[in-house]
Amino acid sequence: MLSIPDLIRKKRDGEELSDEEIRFFIRAVASKTIQDCQTGAMLMAIWLKGMVSTEITTLTREMMSSGEVMSWPEKWRGLVVDKHSTGGVGDKVSLVLAPALAACGCKVPMISGRGLAHTGGTLDKLESIPGFNIYQSAEQVLDILDSVGCCIVGQTETLVPADRVLYALRDATSTVDSLPLITGSIISKKGAESLSALVLDVKFGRAALYKDLQSAKELAKRLVEAGNRLGIRTAAALSRMDATIGRCVGNSLEVIESLETLKGNGPDDLMELVSTLGGILLKETGLASDLSEGRKKISEAVIGGAALSRFEDMMKAQGVAPQTARSLCSTSDYFSVLKKAKHQVELQAPADGLVLDLDGLVLAQVLQKLGAGRSKANEPVNHSVGAELLVSLGDPVQKGSPWLRLHYDDPGPSPEQSDQLRKVLVLGPNMPARNKPARQPLVAELLITDP
């Protein structure tokens, strides 16, 4: 007879758990026949002793099977795809990528999350659009994919219930950063979507979970291996997360920047990520012969307006009034639809110089405290709070020229927060254009392997 204390003791002592033992543990978690203290003890044992590849594969598969697993029509075989990001500042990639993929022939049942700490959540951004409903049943998701090709929704109660329990306890037991547990959590949810292909945007840098490339690469390898072992064609991009993605941070402002991108006016770094991640998925599904063609098709879908049309249709399918959706996609007067913060103030450059750095982590931390983010899972966010960067890396600025526009409600930033915001901008001496360092691409490395 298997017993939970025996399994905890075995993993505590560094032994490998069998498939049967992992299955027993996950089923106990999902059925809530295990005490929270026992689950927490097992999580800490896994954090301390780790897991080998076979254990991680079994953990992931059992988590995936703990609830509903989606199924799709046979005619969609090979075309159902998704993307996952490990979290960033100004990361609105999903809002552009999902409709672009749909315009290229993919089916995209994108299950996203809310923001926590300094990282913004895709669902929070979309909920700044009046009427946008992230809660869709499996039947509704199927209908939306059939008619539009993409949807962006929250995790349902019946999808991977074991992960809901484990994630809450990981937060409470300081085991969030365990590689096996991160892998199981991410890939089990994607496995439950019954995907054909998955791309992972694994970030590294000061505003990411992993600060250096090597640590992020280790996570990417685990994720790619686990996805491939579940039969999902899985690849990863390792991308820098030091500054911000694009120029806007904050829920409504990021929706605006996403819409501008879908209208062909997107910033280069955002389009780099969108085209690279989308290009990988088109290659993996056979809709493009190689990555270069995949990138080109995604860019054309965005610049040509096909992705914008899909985004409008997705909004209407997920509860947004047709007039509201049409207005957002056809006008630049976004605040006639989206909520605008009570106050806007521009920060001025303290001296002449060249923009050497823009600290995305500090900016995001201040905005979180002003209401754009949350510290606890169920806290509300203020969708109108955010910031627009008015300069980019490498730009020359003059003393007194505006470099950031802050959007905030009452109460405004404290003196300490204002001081922190001023530290976001790092200036250096001006230099001739020919001597300026070139912008580093966001994507540092790709990890693409076949199952």
C-alpha cells in the first residue's frame, strides 16, 4: 500500500519516485484527499532534491490528466498551437501573436494568466476592454476557434485542477522557482489544450525570473523536453528582459500599443518577438517551409491588416459590443472606449545625453504599487495606470525634454516612488551616430528540437 508520508520520505532522501507513486500523489492532490501540510512537504522535498527527466514527464502527464483534456475536430489536426511566456514588463506579445497566427491558418486556444508582482498579465490587459469576457466554456472555445481561429481565455475550473492546488501551495511554501514544478505547471496546462505545437518565450535579465542566460536555458531545455515527450512539437526562444517590450507598460496602454501594432505601427522589438515566435509555430505546423518564411508570413498578416480583423472578431466573440470592437480597430481615439487615468505627468531628462539604459524592473515595480499590478492573486488592478516611454535606447535627449509620461489616479506617486522613476533613465555622453552601439536583438537564442 502506498502512503503519502512514505513518498515524502523517499523524495526527501533524494530517491527517484516511480510512475505509480507520482500518480498516487497527484490524484490525492486533485481529489483533495491529502493534507495541505503533506503537499507542502512534498513540494519542498522536490525543491531540495529535484527530479530526473522521467519523473518530470510523469508529473506533467499526471497533472495534465487530473482534469478535462480538450479535443478538437479531425480537420484541425496539426494546426492547434499556443505560446507561453515566463513573464515580462510590457509583454503584450499574445495580443498581436494570437490573431496573426489565426490569420495564417492556425487554431489558437490561448489559455493565459493574470499578472503577479511586477509582471503584467495578458488577461488583465484584455479585461481593460469593456465587455471582454475571459471566461469561456470548452464548447464556447470550440465555437470561437471555428469562427475566428483564436481566443484568449482564463484557465477553467476543470482544466488541470491539480495545478491550481499545487501552484497556490508553491507560493505559500517558497517553492515557486523549482524547475520540475515550473515545468509540470506550464506544460501540463498546454498538454490539456491538446496542442500540435507550442513555443515558449523564456526570458532572462534583471526583470525576469532568471537573471542570466544559462539559468533560463536550463529551464527552456526542461520545458522543451517535457512538451516533446507529451507529443507536442515544442520549441523555445530565449529573450532578453532588461528594459520593456515596446514603449507602453500598464493594461489599457498595452492594449493601445497592441492595436497600433496590429495597424502596422508597432515597435521593432515587439514585432521581432511576434514574428519569431509565430514563425517558429508556422514552421512546426508545416504552414511555412522554414523559420524565415514563417516570420515573413506573420509580419505580412500584421502589417497587411489580416491580424487586426481577427482581433476585432475575437473581441466580438468574447463579449465586446460590435461598435466598441469596431471603434478600437478603426480609430486612434482609444480613450473614447478605454478608461483613462485621472492624471498624466511627463518626467524630464536631467541633462543632455544618450539613453544608455531604461530599467524595466524599477518602472514595473513602481507601477505595481500605483495599482497597475498586484501582490496577491485576488487583488484588483487599476487598468488605467501605466507609463509611456517617450525615448528608446540609443536616443539622444536634451536637458528638460520629456522622456516618460506617467498615467496615474489618486493618490499619486510618493516622493520615494518619484525618485525611483527618475532612476529608470540612465544617460551617457552623446556620441556620433556611427559610434553608437547597435540595439541588441531581444531573442538571444532559439532552442528547436524534434520530438
